[in-house]
Amino acid sequence: MLERLRRWREARFEARHPFPGDAWAEARARLPLLGTVPEPDATRLGHRAWRFVHAKRLSRHPELAEAIAFDVPARLAIAAQACLLTLGWDEREHREAFAGVHEILILPDAFHRRVEELDEYGVMHEYDDERAGETSHQGPVVVAYPDLMASGGLDGFNVVIHELAHKLDMASTLDADGFPPLPGDLDPREWHRVFTAVWDDLQARLEHGEPTPIDDYAATHPGECFAVACETFFSAPALLHDGYPALYDLLARYFRQDPLAWSAA
């Protein structure tokens, strides 16, 4: 009964909002990341992104109203990067995962936040943090325009995926702690073990002045470790696989996707 209702709703939506095939093709052409997704996954991603565009608010800061085009391909490109995270999940799982996503807001530039952090010795530190993006449990996903424009490639950086990964993370504890709700076939102990090993390796490399396999921003907080791992998993899968194969395998099972195979398709 529920499946029939879901299909009826999808058919009704498609009748009211015909899928813009040409705009989706242009969105894929604009972003190399979207172009790597093989069929039939790419078609499913396009339709899911199209529904996302209508279900969520995609907005610009007033200063950007005349500076950037916000046409259908641009909106689809943003939505598709978000929906890439849940492409391997069924429709119910996808909707539940993004239930806390109401708006993606684009700001003209990076922004600053005053941050207070308690270190391991109980000392409180305050500092100004420059951010390319920001999100909260029920608040908007905020991204800086320059970083949005730098996303969508195959270099491991993607501010949309990064911030939406925080939304997935927050679904369990309302905080980005690197431990999102897990499917029944993933053991939380394995999740903790794999991410702890990555975290410890990152800390050790930084302590010795060595380069890190993934962006060293992952070493600043467990929640950032998860988000950086996610954006690397999708936009530079070989980098993550070579650096942390156990983490790549864990995320492949979590997302039920294998981006490393897309380039070979």
C-alpha cells in the first residue's frame, strides 16, 4: 500500500513538473563529478535532484542576485551533489536522511565565526574560524559562493557534500560527532575502530610534519573527519582508497555505492 502511494505521488509530481532532460544534461556537463555517474544511476540521480529542487529552498544572498545565474541547470547541479550522498539508498531512506534539510543558502564569500573549544586539559580556547560552509541540525546549509564554484570536480573538495554529510551525521545525536545512524548491517564497533585508526594516523602524521592522505582539516574534529572522508569518497575515490582502504570499504557499504568503479564503467 505504501509503495503504491509513493509511486502515485511520484507520478503526480512528474505530471506537474516534467523532468527537464536538457537542463539535467547541461548540469552534468558543467560538473565533472556528475558526469562520472554511470547510467542508470545518473538518471535516477537527476530525478531525485529534481524533486529535491522542489522540496527544499535553494537561495542566494541578495548581493549575489545579479552576480550569478541561478537557472535550472545550476539548481539541479547543487541538488544532485547533495543527493549523490543518498543515491544508493531507497526513497524512504533518502527522505528521512534529508528531513532536517530545509534550505541551502549561498553567501558571497567565506564567513567568520567566533569559536570556543575546550582542549584535553580543560582549557577553553577562543578563536575566529573562517568557514566555507556551515550547518546545524534544523538550520540552513550555508555555503560560500567561491567554494561552491570550486566544488563539483574530481579533486577531493566538495563543500555541498561536506555540509550535507554533517546533516547525515546530526541525525543521531543532533551534533556532528562523526557517528551517523548506521544501517543494521554495519557494526558500530567496526565504524568506531576504522575511524579511530584514521584519526590516529592523521594526528601522528601532522605531529611529525608529514603529508596526510586526505585534507588535514579532517584532523580537527571527528565530525570533520567524517565529512572530509565523505567528500573525498565521492570526488576523489582513488585518493581515499589508496590512503585508507578500510575507510573506503566502510563508506562504500554505508552509502551502498562504489565511486571508484565509476571511472572504470
